[in-house]
Amino acid sequence: MSPRSTLAAPHPSPLAANLMNIDGITSVFYGVDFITVTKAADANWAHIKPEVFSLITEAVTSGAQIVNITENKAGEQQHEGAEEDSLAYNEDDSEVVGMIKELLETRIRPAIQEDGGDIDFKGFEGGMVLLKLRGACRTCDSSTVTLKNGIEGMLMHYIEEVKGVTQVLDQEEEVALAEFAKFEEKLQQQKGHIPASTGKGGLDSVPG
């Protein structure tokens, strides 16, 4: 099972719903052997952590089903609207896209999943690979380093058609990153480390 959002059907999760009811929690992400809980930038982890740990511990020790699979009227598993793996083989893929997916699946995805995240392939346009980071790594500062120094470097090394990597962000993630950047800049200014910024920089990104 690839890491996925756990609130939307056909994979509803009572545990995820309970965790999302905690003030300050913005997302819950499940992998094969991990749960990633993300908080808002202004939320105090020390206040949230006890309740998060309590809910997860209770769910695990009780033996309750973490993710429920809904069924349709015929009693068969409901696949309509199910989330597809963006790295899965597609007969319509070009040779280059096939190579990109294979490299992402075999060399890059395992390392990202070890850090509590995952990666989605969103397309290949004009030499640029469009990727979306999910889970713990998607909005952290190291995501830029991960994409530019890690993923981009490897893809460009093995596939000459690749000219770069662009991060795809949801609207909510763009807002969260902007707010976090303002918050971080304010802290740095208070410490006297940096002057106020005059422009926008960093990793190229496109809205999801």
C-alpha cells in the first residue's frame, strides 16, 4: 500500500478523522509501517503530542481497523474514485516517461517513504518533471533540497531528456508555505539575523 490520504473514500479511517479533530493538525498520512501527522506552523507540538500519541496507541493496542474499505451495493470493493499510483506503468507513457517513473519508483520513492512521505508523478513537460511531495516532507524546508539536490540530480544524471524538476503544490500548501515563510522571517528579524525580504525566491513550483 502506498502512503495516502486517509479521510476520503474509498479508504476512510476513524483514527485519521479523530486525529484531524485535534486543533492544529492539518493532515494525516498512512504508509506501510508508519503514520505521519502534520501540524500547522503556529501550533505547539508540545500541546498536541500527548493527544496524538494517545489516539494512535489506543487504536493500535485495541486491534481496531485503522482503515476501512467501503463496499458497494453488490458487496464488491468499490474502486470508483480510488486513488491510482502515479508511478504505475501506463501503456500510453512515452519511453522517457517510463524511464522517469521506473527511476522514481526504484531509487527515489523508497528513500522518501523512509522519511514518512511519498512522491507523485504529475507529468513531463518541456524537459521538466512535475512532482508532488506528500506526507512529512512536502512542506518542510528540506523539500527544496530533496527535489533540487537529490531527485533532480539523479533524474538528470540518468535521463538526458530531463532538464529539471518542478514541485507541484496544492492551493492550501502554497498558503501554508507562504505563512510559514512569513513566520520564519519574522523570527529571524527579531534575532537580527536577516533583513526583511524584498522578493520571492526558492524552488520553482506550480499550483496543483
